[in-house]
Amino acid sequence: MSYPTEAQRGTARYRAAADVEQINFKSGASTRFVAPGSVTHGQFGLFEWNLSENGGGPDPHFHKTFSESFYVMSGTVGLFDGDRWVSARPGDFLYVPQNGVHAFRNDADSPASMLILFAPAPPREKYFRELAEVAESGRALSYDEWTELFARHDQFRAE
């Protein structure tokens, strides 16, 4: 095995917690963009997702250009694997390949948190910022407007 030469080595990137952008949703959920693709050279994106009690989540959907993984850190998260809902607890993990139908929600009476990993790293932070803006503005989007917003961010309903 050979190791990269000094010229071939990349530079490690440290991010202090205080430097990580967080978005708070009207539902009580929040997300922290721990390592978006802009930090990882597009190799992956890592977000922390915090769900409020009985916080709900997205309907079953899929992505055409990236995989998504979920790692539960606290509470109980309902994860849909395309066939069934499971009650995932701390330490449980779900991998979803490209085009894999999935969803998540919090049906419990207590908060939950998880890490979400996207690979490669699409700019998912743009999607979540846009969702927060729509909710904050109080705009009511039509079915077609939602479909267009989702498609721009490689999110497709599993109908």
C-alpha cells in the first residue's frame, strides 16, 4: 500500500459548532448543516435533524441522483424503508440507495434527533432553506408548484 505524496494530500477542514448554519421550521423541527457539499468537496453532505414531539416529516419520496442515510441519535424516529415503517431508536441506521423510496417522521410524544448523510452531496441546504421560507411566508403552494419545487431539488413523490 502506498500513501499519497505531500502534493497529493488534501487539507482537513474543521468547523466549529458555532459556525454551522441552523434552520428552524415552524413545525418545531430544526436542521443543522454540519457538513454541506461545499465543505466536503461534493463527496457527501451531513446534516443533523431534530424533530419535535409528534413532529411529522416528509411523505414517501425518492431521489434520482444521490443516496441518503439516516442514523438515529436520540428518541424514536419512524423510518419508512419503501415497504414498511419501523420505529428506529438510538444507534439504528437506514441506508436508502438512489431511487429508493423512503420517509421519516416522529410520532412519539418526545423529541428525536438523527444524522442524515447524502452522497454525493447535492446542495440540500438550498432545499431546506426554501421549505423554511415557504412555511415562514405563509404561502400556500399548489400541487403543481410543490411538484416543481421538489423536482428542482431532486425530490420526487412516491405515488
